[in-house]
Amino acid sequence: MADASFKTRMLAGEILAGTFFKTPAHELVEVLHLSGLDFLCFDAEHAPFDRGRMDACLAVARALGFPTLIRVPTGTPSEILKALDAGATGIVVPHVNSVEKARSIAKAAHFGHGGRGYAGSTRWAGYATRTMPDVLAQDAETIVIAQIEEPEGVEAAEEIAALPGIDGLFVGPADLAVCYGVTDQSTGPVRDAMVHVGQAAAKHGKAFMTFAPSAAAGPDLRSLGVTMFFVASEHAFMLQGARVTAKALHEL
């Protein structure tokens, strides 16, 4: 039920706050569940998540009813299947730079001919305690987010947003800045790209989201139509708190 309501909230445009989760430790999932954040996004693209540690973290998240997305390292069917079978609420797929790639990840994440492989014995399916119709109906809860971080993806954003099975568009400002040959992510071509992708998402009723370095960036990003904020990471939160404490004591 938590996963079903999370997708409903996301598509309704409710403001949702989460963070990238970089440390594959289930204890930290428990701690962050107490924070008031709406979701976590395990960063299996850039952080050291092996299958075992991802499984342990997802077990805790699922038990707590804490919505959890996985940023998979690639959009291959095998990576998508591993994340979803282990209990993820949904996936964030990096480098979606064409309609064809978006269509392929949507297909791989959902049941159907040539799509997600069926297994009733997974955590996601309830370890063989539920009927096949019940498990298949749960497919509607799965979230698929396409990360737009190349100019080609920006150009194809409206077609990508129009695809059934794609639930949200995530603008990756850092990679876009690299592609455009700039270092300022808040102006110029990156800003224009965010506006374009946001308009595409809104036109087709899809969620619009991006990375925010801190809550201070929220009002500006909200003005672009962003409703789902991936704020920093638990690494950044720990450093911020530790630095404030160390500075205060060193100044005594």
C-alpha cells in the first residue's frame, strides 16, 4: 500500500523530498526513515552497491514501508529485474537519450510479452504467498523514471514523456553541463533544457524531478515545475552536521 500511494502522490504533483543513498548499510535506511524524507534513491550507478548489500537495504526499506527507488547502473533488462525483484518501488535509469531507449526500459520494468520476467518467489512478489493475478496487479505500482542528461534526450523529451510506462523525467544537470561544455548548471543551456523537459513532463502528466544540492535550491527549481527533489545525499548530510559541530567547538 505504501508503494501504491507513493506513485499516486508522485503523479499528482505532491512535493516529495528524498535523497541519494550512497552507503550500502541497512542501518542507515532505518535512521533515514526517521527523518521525514518521503523516499530514498539507492545510487547503484555511482556508489558501491553489490547485489547482496542492495538486497539487505531493500529488505529493511520494504519492511518499514519506506519507498525506495534504485538508480540502476545501466538500463539493461537484467539490472532492472534485479532491482525490482528485490523489492524496489521503482527505478531511475541514467542516460536515456532516445525514445527507443525509453521504450525499452519501460518494457523491461513491466510485465507483458517480451517484458519483465515473472517470478512469484521474490520479495517484491511476497515470497510465493500470493496468487499470480494479485502479483501481476501490483505491476501498476512500479515507477519508471527516465534520466535526461544529454542534449539528445532533451530534444526527445516530449516523445519520451508521451510513452506509456514512463512515469517521470529526471533532469541530470551535471551531465548536461558537461555535454554543453559549461560549468554553471543554473543558467544558459542547462536552464533552457530544464525548462523544456519540465514542459514536456507537464504536458503528458508525468512527474518532473531533479537533483538539488540543498533545500535552498528548492524555490528556484519549484518555479520550473519540479515537484520531486533528490536532495544531496546522506554523505552530504553527515558532512554538513559534522562540519558545523567541529567548527563550533574549534571556535571555543
